[in-house]
Amino acid sequence: MKELMTGNEAIAHGVRLSRVQLVAAYPITPQTPIYEKLSQWESEGKLGGVMVRVESEHTAMATCIAASLTGVRVFTASSSQGIALMHEMLHFASGNRVPIVMGCVNRALAVPWAFGSDQTDTLAQRDTGWIQFYCEDNQEALDTVIQAFRVSETVCFPSMVIIDGFYTSHFMEPVEIPPQEAVDEFLPPLPMPNRFDFSVPAFLSNVVGPLDYFRFRQRSFSDMAHSMEVIKRVDEEFGRTFGRSYGVLEGVHLEDAEAVLITSGAITGTARVAVEELRGEGFRMGLLKIRLFRPFPAKEVCRLLEGKRKVGVIDRNISIGQGGIFCQELKAALYPMATRPLVQNYIAGLGGLDVPVELIKEVARDLMGRDREEGPIWMAEP
Amino acid sequence: MDGRTLKQREYEGLRPGHYACPGCGMAIAMRLVLKALGSPAVVVSIPGCNAIIGNTYPYSAFNVPAFHSAFEIAAPTAAGIARGLEIRGQGDIPVVAFAGDGGTFDIGLQSLSGAADRNENILYVCLDNEAYMNTGIQSSSATPPFAWTMTTPSGRTGRKKRIMEIILAHRIPYAATASIAFPEDLMRKVIRARNIKGMRFIYILTPCPTGWRTPEDATLRLSLLAVHCKVLPILEIVEGRIRLNMMPKNIPVSEYLKAQGRYRHLKEEEMEAIQREVDEDWNRLLKLTEESPKGQSLS
């Protein structure tokens, strides 16, 4: 039985089903409906946990980190300026290895002020040591919240469950709400101990010397690399339990594709339509959706793009002075390949600008006619 | 207090081997607070002298679990821990946040205000040494007028924030000021605060030989002078009622100022200006005390 709901509501359902014990939150468009929905459920006694209505996103994350250290399951959500304000605390969370899950609703960073979807807010946090899932639609958002808690609590890293502002956060879609008993079985109570051990008092998160710092960072790096297997396993197990799994990547028509478009988030749904239309017109197009950005599935990307001649990366984000961020990551991942495909970057949809089917088809046509790479191509209108 | 004097309380929450400078007033204050708080408890430290006093990894000078948080979040860190303990059924374990004047008056003021507004169940202890001492003596909004620091080489032009009035405006269950020159009073306040649920705030003036340019053995004498020169009124605020705990001897503030190298450059008129400000603040406090509901003074 499916219910019609927005992406924000889907995330809120994921939080409720995960039996989160503490939510610390602060309003910001377009994330606010998550905060409101959870508050409404709390007031109706339908949310098991407590809401902490803090005075800033920075404090929201600080509260989540501190509560998580005591071994309780916590959640927060934010967007854009709020995620930017949290930046210091994001490093703090992953350094302390706390399994926080944060719903992130992509929104353009100021200035200029804008409210539409733009992934630069979360991608700017790529070096903070958080796991990042970019979700395509509302069902995936709900399911990924549950998966993210399971993953984070297994590998002791925090996770971001990311959706596009408005396109996903505010558009309604039919979503299947998993039964509570099945979620309880999939996601048992938090297995974390209280890190404040009264029998062995320690000074947590304390100042270390350079060698210890180096070793802690090295440990985080290798643990994050190992988390890839956990992420895949959790997704597969989720699929066996609930009948839906997503993979860290998803290839569409890759078998015979001569050119491949690479997308993430909500643009993927539109790209699926564009690719089908192009194939109907006789073009052998393929699509690769990147769901997991951290840890980056470099080996998996190489495997799926083996033998492909042309790849076009559509980025709804921009690193000024370099280019689209997914494209940079992809190029770095492809470097070890013996024969690398041509990789062309397309910047589209910044600030929430619509990326319709026709625009994606325009990208595909440019890619197919291309015999050399150039800097990012800015695609505003078909 | 619980009938025992300072000497009778054998428990120590701050162990030998801490990293304070010789003569540090803050280490004395932390020792007294933790001694009165007892065990179990959780300590939140933030960047500044108080965290450094706690020693570095893998050591800890604290006899209870402690967490080194970030500069501007002493209050919400303590609140998050307190809420987590509450959820785990350990809500009776006190959580104390130590923050300096920078972490309280300046960078942490917003998050302190938020925690106070939510009446979080924490004990917040402000250890005021009147400048950013850990980074090497830079001016904060708790640095008094005319005081020398590395960033106010010819004396601070601003005035010290009235932090207790900011706290008063939040109408929290308990707030107090204390001095390390009156350890019994200080510990009585910590014990009283421990037994109250909700947001509690204790302000302690902690002389800093390094930053105040004073001899290492002058700390307690300066603490005593601060009280008797009316620089530090000793008071409690319970549910908005202000109560003065101690009558100062009304010693001229110049005695206090002349004992500190950071005021070496003071001209006579500047010293008079400080005296006027101290008197004004004291009279203002008396008025506030009379106006506060069922206010009691000098008891």
C-alpha cells in the first residue's frame, strides 16, 4: 500500500521508523517540512524520540554529536547555509566516529541568494569524513534513511541522506511505507555503548600529538574504505527484506551503450526518460547513476565504464576554478584505466534551474558528436 | 554544604598532573567545582585554558569522564550529553560545562543563550580570566577597561560585558558568582546547583598570573581584593531573585589595580574612572537587588 507524499515527508517517515531517540533541528528552506513533520508527530505522541529545538544548525549538530556519544540514536536535517554553518561540526562528528544521520536537502548557497536545488552545499562537505548518499526519488530517500542508520552504526561514521530541494523535497510521489516490525528487525536498537565510561574516566576527543593525529586520520581513511562493503551488504539485505535495493551505482543500458551520461540525484529520473527517447531514435545511449559519493565507488565506476568511448557528466554543482565536482571525482577514478573514455563535463540546473528531457538530449547529442574534451559546458536551455 | 568542610571532603575531581601554569586561579576553581560535584559526573571542556589544564591524549587530569568539545558549544555539548543520559535513564548524573570568558562572553554566547532558553539540565561554569589567555593574552569582551593585552597594547577601550545581567534576562533556575578566595561559598553553590534541575550558571573570576602580569603567589590575594574592592560581587540569583551573599569591605579599587602588571600604564584619571564605574555598577546591583522579587541583600 503506497501513500502519496513529498521527499521531505519520506525522510521524516524514515526517521520515525528508525526509532530515532533525539532530533535536534533548526528551520531552513527547503528542509523545514522535515522538522515540522517530526515536531507534529512528537506532539501527537507518534515519535518515540525527543525534539530539541535549537538556536542554530551549528548547535543542532553539536547537540547530535554530544547525545550520540552517550549511545542514543540521533538525527538532524539541513540545507545550504545551514550545512555551511555546520561545517566545523561535520569534521567533529566524523572525527568522533558518531553514527549521526542527517537529511540534507540540496539548495543553492548564497550569494546570490537562491532557494532551488544545487548540490554544492553537500559536495562542499566532501572532505569532512561523512558518508554521502544522493537519492533520486522519495521512495529511495525513505529507504536510504533506514539503510544509513544501519551503515553508520556498523562503521561508526555519520551519513548524509541527500535529496534535491523542491524537485524531490516538495514533489509528491507514491511511496511505500515499510512495516515497523520489519524495520525493527532490519535496524535493531543502537548497538553503541555510552562513550562516557564512569568506571574508566577518560578525556574524549582530546588534544593529540602529530603522530597520533596522523594515525587517527589514517585509521579513519582505511575504515571509510572498508565501509564500502558494508554499504553494499546493507543495501542487498534491505533488498531481500523490503524488495527494493539501489546499489552504490546503477547502470542503465550500459551493455551496448556507445556513450554514457552520468547523473546523480533528481536529474537521474529525467535522464532515464531522455535515454529511452534517444534509444528510440536509434542512439545507443547509456546512463550511470551515482548514488554513493563518499566513499567514492572508484573501482565500481571503472568496471561499469570499461570499454565505453564517451562519458558525459551532468553536474548540478560547481567548484569555481575547476568544474563540476562529480566530474572531477569521476576523472580521478578513471585514471588507472588502460584505455580511458572521453569525459566531458556539463554544468546544468544550478540554483534550481530546471533540467528538462530536451536539455539532457542536447547534452547527449553534443557528447555523441564530440571527439575531444573541453572545459565544462554550461547548459542553461535546450 | 552537606555539613562537611572543605578539608573534610577527601574526593578530588581534578588530579595532580594537570597542565595549568603556576599560580593559576582557574585550576583552583576547577578543583573546587569538581570536588563539590563529586562522582559520577561528566565534564565538558572547550578550547581554552580549561581544556589544556585537563592534559593531553592519552592522559586526563579529570577524575570523571570528560569531553573536549569545540570553542563555541560548551552549553549545547553539555546539553546533548545530559539529554542522552536522560534517555538512557541516567539523568541524575550531573553534566558540567567549563568555559572561559572567550567561550562564554564572546564566541559561545549564542549557544549559551539557546541552552538557557531551553532550560537544559546542565551546570555551566564560566571561568573568567578576562582575556584569551590560552592563545597568549588577547582581549575579549570580558577584558576590563584600560587593561593591557597583546591586542590592546595601550589598554582596552571597550567595557566589560555584564554577563550576570545577560544570564538574569534568561530567567534560569539558578545563577551565582563565586570566588576562589571563598572556597566554602563556592562549593556550597556548586552543591546547591547540582541539586537543582534545569539550567544553572556559576561565574568564577579566576586570576591569571601569566596574563595579568602578577606574581604566582598573588592569585588568592587578588581574588580576595576583587571581592572587597567590589569588582566581583558575590551573589546568587534564584528564579530571578538576586541575593547578595557577602558585604565587601569597600577597599579602593586602586589597591587591586596597582597589584597587576596589566594596569601598569594606568593614569590617575583612568584609575578614578574605573573606581566610578565600579561604584556605579555596585549601586546598580543594589537597585536591581531591591527591585528583584523578594530580593534580599547582604544576608
